[in-house]
Amino acid sequence: MFCKNCGAEMSDTAKFCPECGTEKSGEQEIKKEIVEDKQIKFQVKPKFNIPYKMLSIVGRAILYMILICFWITDLYELWALYPVTFLITLGIMLLYIVIKMAFEKMQYDDLEYNFYATKVEYKDGFLNKEEKELKYKYVREVTMNQNIFERLFNIGTIRVFTNASSGGYPTRRYNNMYGKNGIYIHCVENVKEQYETIKGIIDEGTPQE
């Protein structure tokens, strides 16, 4: 074999290059990295915040109702002539809210973000099981964000951007880790503290150039 630094020939049993003294990179280092990556250093499980989610889902339902009213121009007349149709419409909206809340609750119960020494794993076992990982060496930046409603409920969003990330929001709400968009962790409690912990782990596990 040859030295990775100077290219000098080395014996298979040598631990250091006889020419430049560089330590041989071999199986021992690889095994050490694998052992480290099996131990979770920090775990984040997003919290299903009922008041925040209720506000978000009800607001969305009202917006849908307004759009339907603009789309069906005679809807107001239908409600006036047949009040029962208004009750049916209201019932459908309430059913949507209940189903949406139930599905999001189950979704959040199965979300899990495990931060290891050199990588983070995203796991989602709701409906279709999904597991993905991101190596810290591909991380470009870590950010924390709280909109006005999140601040009211002491939650926030942590984003981990890769070198290829655009920095925008994901197009799919729950697939927080896919493709080139990195990781988006929603509804994080005590978000500032968790952000600092995650940032420290990633900084520590990122190889120095």
C-alpha cells in the first residue's frame, strides 16, 4: 500500500509512513467511526401543540371556505333558501378539522430526529415507514426561526441546510428530510436551547478542512 500523504510505499502492518510519518488510515479508524455513530447524542421529537395546530388548521379551513364561496357564486343564495345546506357545509368543515388534527397528531407521534457524532437520522413510521440520514460534512448552515404565532406558544422551527439547499421552504409539509432541501423540524419546544445543542453537535462532528 502507499501513503495517502506523500505516496511512499508502506508495509501492510505499518501504522505510520516511514517517509513523512503520516498515520495510516485503515480499518481501526473506520470501526471507531461506526461505533461512535451508533450512539445517539441528542434526540428531537417535535411536539404536537394543540392550540397552535388548531389555530393553523381552522385558519386554513376558513380560507378554503372563502375560496369555495367565490368559486360557487350561488352558494349564499343556496344557504338562504335551504338553511340545512349551510349546516351541511359547516359540518364538512368541522369534519375536515377533526380529521386533519387526528392525522397530524399521529404524524407527530412518529417523527424522530436522532443526532449522532457525524450524522443525523430522520425517522417517520406513520403510514409509510421512512428513514433518511444526513452527514454533517454536507451541512452548510443551521438556522432557527419563530413566526409570531410560534412565539406565542414557545415553539419554533429548526432548519439544517445542505450545501445544495436553496434555503427555501419544503414543498411537502411532512417530508422534512429529502432531496436537496435538508431537514426542517417543526414545532420544536424550547427551540433556542435545542437549536444551540444541535448546532454544537453538528459543529463538533463536521470534519475540519
